[in-house]
Amino acid sequence: MKDLSKNFNVRVTPHAKQNKVIESDGVLRVYTTTAPEKGRANDAVIELLAEYFDVPKSKIKILKGLTGRDKIVTIL
């Protein structure tokens, strides 16, 4: 079975004015209006990336950076 997963470097900006995803220099910049409290910003990042890549939320996992702004995210 072929491995179709892909990893992305993600930079998160919480408390942004609007939710959006921008690709810049090989890094995905995710802007979310959600506060980084109790994992809510991570949930918002997963939701925004799922919409951006048009995949189910269950296919996106944060591999590294659960408590930081810089993350490594994979699409399964």
C-alpha cells in the first residue's frame, strides 16, 4: 500500500481579524480568530486546513508543536 501522507510546516497566528490560510515560501500561514486556550486554536487550525485542502478533519493531524505557533501537520 502506497503512503500518500504529506507533511507541512505551519505557522499559526491566533487572535487574527479573520480566519484564512496563506501559502508563503513553503510554509502555510494559518490565521485564526480563536484564542490559544485549551486546544481551541489547534482545533481551529485543523478545521481551516481541512477546508483549505478539501479533506475531512479526521485526515489532518498535528505531529509537533501542539503548544507553539510553529507546527508540523500531516495529511493522512
